[in-house]
Amino acid sequence: MNYEEEVVVCESRLLQAMRDCNLQVLGELLHDDLLFNGPTGEIVTKAMDLAVYQSGNMIVNENIPSGQKIRLFGDTAIVSVVISVKGEFMKQPVSGKFSYLRTWKKIDSQWKMIGGGCTPSL
């Protein structure tokens, strides 16, 4: 498998782990020093992200990607994708399309998401 194919697999595993609330897989994919800008501008770390899933405050029923684009820069990948999301956050319904930009880096033979951001999509 080439790097682009490996990143596609990681993206798929990430989305499935979010739907399944699989903390083990999320923990494997997210770098310990992750920085992510959420849709309202908040900064989210790996610990914060795992905590919101563990608490049950984040429920993802659907996250369907479209228009995925990947750019490779050696052992680093930038992924741009629009995701149609349905679920709940803090007991409030969430539904809509969001544009994600994620940065993945291959570290010790394993891809880790090191950064990203999300904004509402048109």
C-alpha cells in the first residue's frame, strides 16, 4: 500500500471509530500532542476529544465523507474532506455538512493525526 492508500484507511478507521465511540482506535490514531480547531473556534486536544466520547457527550450516528482530497509531503499528509454529520453533542442534536482539514504524519511506521480543523460547510 502506498502512503495515500494508507491515509485513506486511517481516515476510514477514524470515521468508524467516531461512530462506534471506540476510544482504543481513536487513541491509536490521534497524536498525543494533537491540536484541532472545532467548528466554533475552540481548541481541542487528544485528551479533550477522548473525554467527550468517553463521557457520552458526543454521539455520532452518521458521518459520510465526500470530495476527499489528499496531498502528500513526504511522511506528512493533508486531507480535505466534507463530512455530512448527524448525532448529538451535549444532548443537543447536530446535523449538517462540515469541511475538515486534517494533518497526518507517519511516526514510527504509524500514521497519527497531528492537527486539524472543522468549519460549517456551505
